[in-house]
Amino acid sequence: MFAYKKVTVSLKDNVIEELVALSKAWAEEYTCPAYNANDPGEFVNHDVYLVTDEGKAVAYALGHVYVM
């Protein structure tokens, strides 16, 4: 079952390896030529909207939410 949560990532988090692996896999699919894989530093201190399945990261959205 999928679980959704917002997390703030630090370099010490285990999930960062999963995020980098997903990012690399998506870049290698080349479905969007403008997409480049994220490096670990791009996740640090940013909001990550994480989707997990049985505790494993399967998708994410990286960004900031601004309320005006």
C-alpha cells in the first residue's frame, strides 16, 4: 500500500540514497530530455513529497510550497 508524506531531508537520512537512485533511473529513461538527475545536495533542507510502498521510496516530488 502506498503512503504519502512530506519530509525534510538531511545528508544523514537513509532515504537520500533511494531518492538519488530514483532520480538517476528517471534521467536514464530519457522520457523528458530536459530532466537531469538530482545530486544528493539538491535534496538537503528541501521539502520532499515522498511516496513509499512497504517502506521503500517509489516516487517523489522535490520543491517548495509558497503561500501568497
